[in-house]
Amino acid sequence: MHEVSAHAAHGAPTSFIRKYIFSLDHKVIGKQYYALALVAVFVGMFLSWLMRLHLGFANYAIPGLHLLSKTGAPGNVMTPEYYLQLMTMHGTIMVFFVLTTAPFAAFGNFFLPIQVGAEDMPFPHFNMMSFWVTFVAFLVLISSFFVGDGPTLAGWTQYAPLSAVGSVAGPGQGLGEILWASSIAIFCVGQLLGSLNFITTTLDMRTKGMSLMRMPLTSWAWFITSLMGLTAFAVLMPACILLILDHVAGTSFFIASNLVISGQLLHHSGGSTLLWQHLFWFFGHPEVYIAIVPGMGIVSHVLITNMRRPLLSHRVIIACMTSIGVLSYMVYGHHMFVSGMNPASSLAFSFPTLIITIPATIIVLIWIGSLYGSKLRINAASLFALGFISMFISGGVSGFFLAQPSIDIMLHATYFVVGHFHLVMAVAAIFGIFAGTYFWFPKMTGHMMNETLGKLHFWLTFVGAYCIFMPFHYLGIAANVRRYQAFTDPYLIPLIPVHKFITVAALATGAAQFIFLYNLVHSRFWGAAAPDNPWEGTSLEWSTATPPPHNNFGDKMPVVYHDPYEYNIEGASSEYVMQTSPEQYTNPHEEK
Amino acid sequence: MRNGRNFTVVLSTVVLISCGALILGQKVNAAGEGKITGTVKLEGPAPHMRGIDMSKDPWCVKQHANSPAHIETWVVGSDGALENVVLYISQGLNGTEMAAVPKSVPVFDQKNCMYVPHVLAMDTSQDYKVITSDQTTHNIHPLPNPMTGNIPWNESQPPGAAPIVKNWKHEEVAIPVQCNIHPWMHGWFVVVKGPYATTDDKGEYTINNVPPGSYTVTAWHEPDMTQTAKVTVASGQAATANFSFKAGR
Amino acid sequence: MAKLFAVTIILIAIGSAIPIVMHMWPMPADISLNGHLIDEQYADTMMEAGLAFLSSQILLAIFIWKFSHPKPDAKVKYFPGGARVLVIAGFLLVGTEVVALGVFGAKAWGMAYFTPPAADAIPIQVQAQQFAFYFRYPGPDGKFGPIHPNLIDDAEGNYFGLDTTNDQDSKDDIVTAEIAVPVNREVHLFMHSRDLGHSFYVPELRVHQDFVPGLDLTIHFTATKIGRYEIVCTQLCGLGHYAMTAYLDVKSQEDYETWLKQQAALQ
Amino acid sequence: MATTVHEPPKIDLEGLPSHGSGNGGWRNLVPAAGDLRRVKDHSPAPSSTGIWVALAAISMTFAALTSAMIVRQGASNDWRHFTLPSILYLNTLILFASSFTLEIARRRIAAFMGGTRDQSTRPALWLYVTLLLGLLFVLGQYAAWLQLKSQGLYLATNPSSSFFYVLTAAHALHVFGGLGGLVRVIGKLNKRVLRRSTLVATARYWHFMDLLWLYLLLLLWMKL
């Protein structure tokens, strides 16, 4: 297609605009995605600070809060509606603009083509659009802070009819809601374009000798993720459009008949509330794995390099990630056990949900089993990778409870759920991002990051994250309902001390992230120059220059002779063998 | 509701005094200003007003431990004196007299999980103030008719929160206002142009600083009952217009 | 560093387990007929999940401790049996566990959703709205009058939109702001949402069901312990969501009847 | 793409290409001096794979809308049936005709690239015809909307009409995409830098629009 020939034809761009802003280079686009995620994650974290302050210390006056919202915080005290608006934005920003963009779009864009030995993605123009469309989506979402009565308060799941009936249902449900739906619809377009590129790159752009089975696990993870993304976002987009139509065009897709909202009888008829939930969760559950699967890939990649040995089985990991991707479409109903869905289908959904723990467990077992007898190197990257495993276990086991409709009767919509998904998809995924950052930063920027600061950052984050999210489970077991802006109910008052503790932990852990930010920025400009292969890795990104040239491999495209992870192979000349080394020997552990 | 009544009385006197101040202060032909007075009564027996069960919010229950709250659609005093009727001049005013409207700020209080006053009248040129005397959070949700151009709003007011000061740009009789957190909390904003008054617990009212001339006075009672009377105000005199409503449609 | 890390993981794992084992913030005590099924299922799951959690965290920690400071000439060892053992272990351990949980868990779910209410169950209707629950007892005729959305008027206290002048069935309906039920009598709850999605959650009762606008569901339960319990909304429904509560009063049969008479008088 | 999922070809250590990838191969395809006949056409994979991926995504979107339609119809009894505007069937014919002409154009250009034909046959003509028919189809769809409008069936009138407008609009939007593709193909053909894969991808997309429309027509015909 035109993009391709144009890209292949032109060399490295020279003008600033083409080089850094509207760049066709997948590496620049990857960095742009990373920057976007970085901004988004700190915004989201800031919102969570405000929420935690309000929850831990009821009616605590946050200095200057009224500057953010005049009506939302009169006298700097957060109103209930403003709490819900912050909560909704926190969820949306984190899930869409951090957990989807950073591990998938950012690292994937930068390293997928390099790891499979391509000069670039096949459709660089789509790739560029993908980022800028996502960027616009982010702006649209943020803009809702500054319009009318603020952003929507309907939560990131945007359950209809609350999300569909308009401003009569509450502040932010007018224009704020429309902005939310538009933003997400736009975001879907961006991710579809991205997935298109990822899939095609993996299938068509691999260099000589790079068979699918010779791709590093990160590439596999991105490939599987992009397949999930292609399906999930293609469903969410029409759902958002139908939602907007219910808003502006008076249709009744999600709005039932005869609703009377604060005294006003609506003129909609016959819409289906559950329809939105089905459409949303058909996207929503795969989305969870879109956030975590790249993390699995990154963790495997980082661990292997630092364990100086391949995993016990390359293929089992791939098989497990694939089956997780496939199963993720059969389990979404476990979000709707008590939603009024047919109770029989609740049972039907609970079994695949329980089954999906098997591949997840096997992956964890393979990781732990591969630690056995390894020559583990401890550095910021490997620490975060190991931390990921610990977090993934902790968050995973609570899935046993939530997968069962009967227990879900007690735990649904409580802080138990909040603790579960924060550990297993948010914190774990973030740990994956951190691991990837400390591991790949040298290759991306040409500078090393500060290891000491990195380790400090790890310790504070690891302990802090547990202090924040473990207590959530206890609260949930005590039936502490989520999405409450204050705990006025008699049975919740004894739990407030726990909330205070969580708030303090959250503030501290959040503060620790500024160490990371400082490390990132400082190293970017003043960090020590990075060698081509600082971690003695074997995959293709380590066989090219640091940072990689415009077409990734200079004048000579790499040719691949080996599996991605050949460390400590008997009969090999060196401790590790690059994929590109033409050296011939028989690998005793090669999988047949 | 006693304290509620007192409040209305205090409020209206405040209004009166401020009007007086204005008259003496700026108006040269103050002596020329007349007024319209009268009483509003309810014909027939006062309809039974159902009690309100506030058990949803223990705090509210506590406040009404020994003064049970009742629905306030019909607040009827001795021998049919009808409270919460708004009287305003619907015809006969011209632009200049509009300025005669007091610049005071009507106050809408949330007290013991009820609205005080139940009906708040105001002029389009006036700001109104919503305050809370309660230790529980309320949300104030007026729903004007979109046709009038008034913008609906919905804000909550936690205990001790700062007053909310707003105004209505367009006339509207009347705007229902309710608290969704306490669904029984229901009141009215009556937005008019020109002088107005609200009946007190004796069913009496006085529309002040009305220039000489002949007018149509409209009496409004919730939800949408109106009656009109023609009056002629002579310079410095008080014209009288009495009304009587019937419960039920 | 690595040894410290291993110790930290173990400390965190054990520390996380303590509040659960000590029941520091326990689940609200069960007051329902079938709740114990859920509690038992919960206890079993906690046992298995807890074991899985502790064992895997500790194993992770041990391996980190043991293999983080290798001698430079150390050979890489392979886990005995390699991947095959682990895969089989994964399937056997987790597979059997989850299947067992799923099968046994179905019982508790079935008791809540697949058994019809008894014939003599007391019919009560609950209506959810922003941000309150209101309840309706059918009165002597045992019939709920029809709901007329256009008649709904909170100012008049007509939360359900009943036409008590024209509808025979509505005349004797009793509308209340809290729900009282006799102890040890089954209640058949008809759930109706007036505006948005809400939820009916009574932790002590082990009952949790969303309201679906335009789709009236029913649930049934039997309270076995006299007392006053809180009903909370768990489906985000707007700014007053956190304040959307009502009270469930479990009374003795006599108290229940007197209460119902009082309420009828107040209509 | 089939070639990519197998083990890679055995690599001879001598004479490795200094440039170029194993499977994609598009790098070698910048036309030599703009003369299409001198270009070795390896039918580059990326764009043809990419088009399949894109079509998968589009199918997913319409599958979602379909299920939404079925669920919504079952959700309540307010579904009103109405007869489809007759012009839709005419539009269907037009769309199929356009596919036919595009296919003719594709073959001629392919032959022309292969050098078995000379320039004089003007394959571009058929592309213009296709373009015209495509536009005609979109106009026809618009006419169908006007017909519904005259019957008083608007977007919000009834769920059935809502879905009719949503589905037809979504499809029309995708057809516009196809028209854009055609315009690009024509432009490149005139600049003589068209590669077969671009044409093939566009053609596949266009034919898919037919099938999609056929499916939608069937769906609407059954449900409305």
C-alpha cells in the first residue's frame, strides 16, 4: 500500500515535525504512547489521591480543590457527585489510557518490529493515526472536567440507563457523558488501527529465519493482545455509538419504558438495560487480559534474561496465553451474576471463569519452576518482574471467590472486587510496565537508568501496593460496598480506620512514584551512555545499535538462526547465543 | 413546623424593612407608592396531610422525634387561612416599576429534612440563596420547564457546606425542587417579574411598593392552581384582594 | 537484597493471612435460612485459595533466596520433570479444585435461585428510586394494585403511582418506607425499579440482587433472627448512591401484625 | 500469509541478501522508473493480510450490532415491523454491478502488469465505472432513507427504524471508505506506481462490502 512504499522510499525524516510529532517511525510512536501513558498515569494517580483523602478523612478540606471544580468542592470539601466523577475518570484514564496504551501500544510499537526483525510496521500512516487518534480521545476525555457540570459520574462501566438518560439523572450525565462516550469510541478506532498493524507485522514482516515459534514471548504476548483488541474494541465502539444515540437522538436502545427520574416521566420505551452490560463486558473482560497479557510477556522476557536460562517451556507459555485470550470471551458474564441475568447462565459463565485459572496457574508454575536452578540476577527490572508474579498470585487467588455465583452474592460490588482487580490487573500490569521500563529504557533512549533509585522505587512500591490493596479484601469480606463516597451506614463505621490506613499507604506509595519520574527524566538526559546489549540478552533488539537506527538494523537486515532464549546451552561457545549468531550446535532443550 | 413559620415571619419582616429602607432611601415619590393586601383562605375542610416516614435517614428521624413531619401540599391555619400562596402582579406593570423590586436575597433553608420555606418566591432580578441547617447531606434538584429557558441544576450540599447562591433568568410559575437523597423533600421556586408576596400562617399577604394604577393580581398555589383579581391602587393607599382556593381538582 | 526480598514476600504473605485467620473484620453474621450454604462454600474456597496463596508465595520466595547468588561457574539446573510435571500439576491441582468448587457452589446458588418460593410466602413489593427504597404490602386482598408512572408524585407521597380512588386493588395497599417481616416466614420479594439500575443487598440475609429497569424480578428469603438490619444499594445510581439505604425489621409474628396495622392506619 | 506460519526456509550461509525480509518482500517492490511492466510483482503480503484483518474487525462490529438488534427485539414488545423501501433491492443490484466492473478492471490491470496486454485497453475506465456505481449506491441508500422519512419513520420512531438507520449508515460509511480506496487506486494507476496488492486489497474490501450488504439486507428483511 501507499504508506509502505512511501516509507520504504523515504529515509530518516529531517524536519522536527516529521521526526518527533507526526512521525511514521514505530519507535517514535512507541515513545509517544509511553509519554501519553506517563501523563495519564500521574493524572489518574492524582485523582486516586483525592478520592482516598476524601474516603479516609471524611469531609477533609483539600487545599485548592475548589480551583479544580467550583461546584464540585465548595470550601475545598468534595461533594458526593464530585467524588463519583473523580472515581469515574480515575477508572477510565487508568484502564484505557494507561493499562492499554503502556504495555501494549507503547512497548509493542517500539519493540515488536525490532523483535521480529522488521524495518517498521507495514502501515506507518495507520500507526501514526493510531497514536494521534488516541491522543485526541484523551483530550476529549479530559475536556469533560471543564464543561458544564463536569465529567460523568456513572463509573468506568457506564451502566445504562444511568449513562443513557441524560442530565436529569445527575451532574455530568449530560455533556460530560457524551464526551466520555465519544472519547472511548475514538479510542477504539485508535486501538483498532494499532491492532491491525501489530497483527500484520507479526504475520508478514518477520525477517528470514524468524518463525513464529522463534519469536520472543513479548512478541507473542503483543500478537495475542492485538487479536483480542481487534475483537474487543470492534464491539465497544458500536456500543458507545448506540449510547450516544440514546443521548442525543432520543432512541431507546438501553432505556426501558416508563422510567420516572426525580419526578420526570421519560419518553423512551422498551430499551434493554442488560444489553449494555452484555456489550460492555464482552469488551470489558478481554480488556482485562489486554492489560495483563503483555505484562506476562514482558515479565517472561525480563526474567529469562536475568535468570540466564530459558523458561522450562516456551510453547506451554504461548499455549496458556492463547487459551487465556480465547477463554476471555466466554467468561465475561461473571461480572453480571446478580445483574438479573438468567441465573442458569450465571452458572454457565462461572465454569469457564474457574477454568481460566488453569492456564494462569500453569504460567505462574512455569515461572516459579524456571527460577529453580537458575542463575538469577537481581536488578530493578528483575525485581519488578518477580514482584509481578507475587502480585499476580495474590490478585489471582481472590478470583476463586468471585468466579462462584454463590459467593459473589456476598462479595459482588464490594471492596473485595476492587482489591481483586487492582492487584491482578492494575498493580500487576503496572509492575510489568515498570519491569519493561527498567529493562528497555537503555535501548529506547541510549541511557542507563539509575539502579539504586530503581531498587528504592521497587521496595516502596512493592510494600506500598500490598498495604493499599490487601486491606481492600478484608473490607469487602466485611461487606463494605464500593463506589460509596462516605461510610455513614452504621455497619460500615467500624471499618473507617482501615480506610484511613489505606489512604496513608496510598499517599506514600504515590509519592514513591515521583522517584521513578525523577529517575526517568534525569536518566533520559544525564544517564550513563548505554551499550548495545547491557543485559546480555539474545533477542533481536539487543543485536542492533542503541538506540536503533531509523530502519532498526542499518543496512543489513538480521537473519535468525536460533530460538529467542538460548542461555547456558551446553555445547554453545558462549554463555548466551544471540538469535542472529550463525553458530551451529544442537540445543538439548529444544522443544520438538 | 413552628420554627419554620417563625422563620417565614422573620423573613417577610426583613423583606418589609429592606423595602422600606429602599423607599425612603432612593424613591423621591415614595409617598406615591401604594400596596396590595389581602388574605387567602381554603374553602371547605383542610385535606388530610399524610405523615412522612423518614426512617431511611436516622438523623432526620431523630429531628422529628416529637414533632412528626407532614406533607405540605396544603398548609392550613385556623379558619382556613392558607399558607404558601404566592401573589404577584400578572398584568398592568410596565418596565420602570420592575426596578421597585427589593434587592434582598431570599433564603431557602434545608432544616430537619424539610424545606423552609416550602415555597420560595423571587424576582428574576434577585439572587436566591440555598443553605442547609442539617447534619445530613442533601442534594438540591430544581427541574424547571426546559421551554422557559431556565437551566435545571443538581448539586449536593454536605453538612456545613457554603450556601449556594444562584438566580433564575426567566419567569416561571412554578419550578418544583426536590432532594433525591430524601425523596419526601419537595418545594417550589416561584419566579416572577415585579413585586410579589407569599401568604403567612394567617393566610395574609402584602405586596409592597406598587405604583398607582390598575392591575391583575394572580394568586398561585401548588401544584398549578391560580386565581386572578383586578385591583386599582391609589397613590399611597392599600388595595385589597382576597382569594379562596378549593382543595382537589 | 534478594534474601531480604524473599523474607519480605514471606512476611507479606503471612501478614496478609493473619486478619483472615483471626477474623479481625468478619463477614456479617448470617440470619437467613440458606445463608449457611454460602458461608460454607466461602469457607472451603478460603481454605483452598489460602493454601494456594501461601504455598506459591513461599515457594517463590524460597527459590529467589536460593538461586539469586549463584557461583559464577554454577551450572543451570532444570526443575525435575520439567514443564510436563508442572503442567500436569496445574491441571490436577487447580483443575480438580475449581471443578469441585464450581460443582458444590452450584448448590448454594440453586437454593437461592432455582427453588420456587413457598405458596404461603408473604408477598412484598420493593421499589427502588434515586435514592431510596419504598415497600408495598398488598393488604387484605393480597393483590398489588397497578402502577401508573404518570401518577407518581413524591410531593404527595405517592411513590408508586397508585390510583387509590379508581383501582380496587390499590385501595388497601400499604406503602412503607421500611420493610418489616415476621421471623422464620418466607418472604417473596417483587423487585421494581422506578428509574435506574439499583441493587438490593442485605449482607446478613445473604441476599443480593440488582434491580433491572423494565424487568421486574423476584427473590425469596427467610429471616431467622429478630433484629434490625440495613438494606444498601450496590449498583451505582447517582450522587446519592452511598446514602441509598432502608431498614429490614425482622419482628415476631405479633409485632409484625401490629406494625402492619399501624402502617395501614397511616395511609 | 500462509507461508509465514511454517518453519522458515533453510538458510544458506552463503549469499545472504544484504536487504529484504523473508516473507513480506515489499521492500523490493518500489517500481523501477515507474514502469509497471518492469516490476517483479511478489504480491506483497502486508496489505493483503492487513485487509483480511481489517475485514475481521468490521465483521465483528456488525456482529455486535446484530446481536444488539436481536437482544433489543426480544427485550420488549414495542418492535414495529415495516416493509423495506423497495429501492434497496435496486441498490443491491447496483452494488453487485460495481463489484463486477471492479473485477474486470482488476483482471485487465493484472494482465497489463504481467505484460500480456498493452496500455491501450485503458483498465482505468472500468475503475471509473465502479466509482460511479458506488456513488450511485450511496445515493440510493439516501433515497431509501427519504422513503422511510416520508412514511414518518425516523431514527427514534421505533427500535426497528433505529436499527435500520444505524446499520445502513454504518455500511454506507464503510462504502465511502471503499470509494476512497478506489480513488487512490486510480490516482496511483495514473501515476503508474500502482502495485497489484493495493488493487487486490481494494477489490477484496469492495467485494466484502457486497457480501456485508447482502447479509444486512437479509437481516433487515427478516427482522423488520
